[in-house]
Amino acid sequence: MKKIAVYTSGGDAPGMNACIRAVVRTAIFRDLEVFGISYGYDGMINGNIKRMQSHSVSNIIQRGGTILKSARSEEFRTKEGRSKAYQQLKANGIEGLVAIGGDGTFTGAKIFFEEYGIPVIGCPGTIDNDIYGTDYTIGFDTAVNTALDAIDKIRDTAAAHDRIFFIEVMGRDSGYIAVECGIGGGAEFVMVPETSTNLKAVVKSLKNLRKSKSSSIIVVAEGDVEGGAEEIMQKVREKVNDPEKEFKVTTLGHIQRGGRPTARDRVLASRCGMAAVDGLIAGESNCMAGVMNGLVVYTPFADCIGKSKALNPDHLKLIEILSI
């Protein structure tokens, strides 16, 4: 293998640039030519492929987002689109790929490998931390700390005005951000897609908490079965039925995706990027390079995509115990 390429796809995550940097510099260190593909699979189809040097990734480790840009590609979902992408790679002599992204990115990479046999290794870049085969995903730690900073500030005003705040964090299918923010932010309740939300119990607890607490923080993952923070707040307020109690909603939104990656995310991204290149050289393919129990592991895409990553039940219990 002499030439490889790296691309980012799907939602951006803090630390992607650190991963790109690691891929580029590891490839150069291993005497490989390395290319960057801009705009993910769309760029692969349209030939947005550029040779990268060591200086191409200077001063990016501290930046959020991705210098290679990201995009979702409907065309790549078609055989015709994937054929165009293959022809572009063939024209540039590219023999291996590093895909930085999440479930959708790995699904596309798996299909592409099965159709054309180009070796590909993924790096887990998503703030949701919902990919099987790695303890943490690139961007998760930064997203949690960004959300936690906001929650800390909201708690100040909640306490000042004796308010109940419903704070919505990202997590359409995963409650990892909500749970860690709930523990770290001292939330009274956390609502996540993985568990059923008992609104009657929440209302009862809120009424009991009024005897000892004048304000409360409720963290809601956007994918909770009862709805988003606004919808849940309306349901709870109606059941509490206390005209003197103020209920407020804050949706944190995309601020969780941006910002300077934490040291933890930079180190994880760097390790995964290096492992992806070394894995390609060693003959690994159709898999993701992750870190579990402190060690680099290669997990088949089929498992990353097909197996769910369950929340730690001890963390949910911890929130319940510490909220009294």
C-alpha cells in the first residue's frame, strides 16, 4: 500500500481535526502518500481529492469542526454514485481509506468495501458516544463539557428565581450526553431514549422536592419517548398545577458540536487516527479502530453498526440517589 486517503462524514465532532492530523502525519511517517477528501462521500464522487503534507495539518489540533468539511450524500446511497466514487479513487491511485464519522459513515464504508474491495478503517467521530467497539467516541467529552458549562450557568439563575428548568441536550437515539451531564451537573432528573419516562413519578418527586429544594434541573435527551424538553415541560407543568412555580426550557442545540476539543478528545482522536493507518498497513479492513480499556481494538463494521451500546445502569441509579 502506497497511497491512502482520509475523509470526514456525517455530523461534525470536536476532535475530528486532531484525528485528520494523526492520519496524515502517521501516513507520512510510514512512507505513504496521503490525500484528503473534502465533503465526505460527496467529495469522493466529485473528485474533491487533494494531496496532503505535514504542514497541511499544522495548527488544527485545537480547532473544532473539520478542515476537510463534511456533507451527507444521497448519491452515494446509489450504486451509480458509489461507482463514480470508485473511479475517482482509482484515478488517484488510492489503495486504502480512513473514514472518520459515525454509524452512517461506517454503513457507507462497509457497503463500499463489499462492492469494490478497497480497504477501509473507520475512526469513531460522533458526539453521541453510541458506537459499539470503543469506550468513548471522538467529540463526546467535549460535547459533555460544553453542555455542562451551560447547565452550571442555568442552575445559577434557576436557584436565584426558584425555577424548574428543562434543559434539552443532543441525543436522538442515545442518552450518553444527558446521563453524564446529569451526573456532573447535579440534575434532579434525566430523561433518555433508552428508558421509559414515568411522568407521574417525576411530578410526584418534584412536589416532594419542593420541601427541601426551591429549584430543579431536568436534563432531557432530544430523543426521549415523551418528546423534547418543551413538550415534556408542558406535560409536567400541567400535572404539577402550581401557578406559583415557574417552568423554563433551554435547548442547547448545536453549540454541543463546536468548540475547542478537550485534551481527552485530542488524545483519543490521535490514537484512533494512528491506529487506522497502522491497521491498513497491517492488513486490517472493513472495521473501526477504537479504544477499549485503554487498548486499541479493531471492531468489524458489522458489529459497530449492528450492536447497540447500552447505558451503564449504575449511572442512572447514581442520578436517582444523588438527587434527593
